[in-house]
Amino acid sequence: MTNSRIATIAVLAAALMSAACANTIRGVGADTANTVNATQSAGKNVSRAAQ
């Protein structure tokens, strides 16, 4: 293999890994938002039940 072919493969692999990381980070953000919403909802339910 020539150096240019190895470099091309390395760049493509890095691009694929970057895309995978972006999807994972978006997923973590969505999960965190859902957790916050669920916690707020549970707090409101407890507050209503205590009245």
C-alpha cells in the first residue's frame, strides 16, 4: 500500500468515528433532557399529593 492510500483510509476512518461520536453525544443529551423532565414531573406529582 502506498502512503497516500493509507492516509486516505485513515482520514475516512477518522470521519466515521467522528460521526459516531456526534450521534452518541446527541443521544446522551436527549437522555439527560428526558431525565430532567421526568424528575420535574415527579416533583410536581409529589407536591400535588402533599397538598
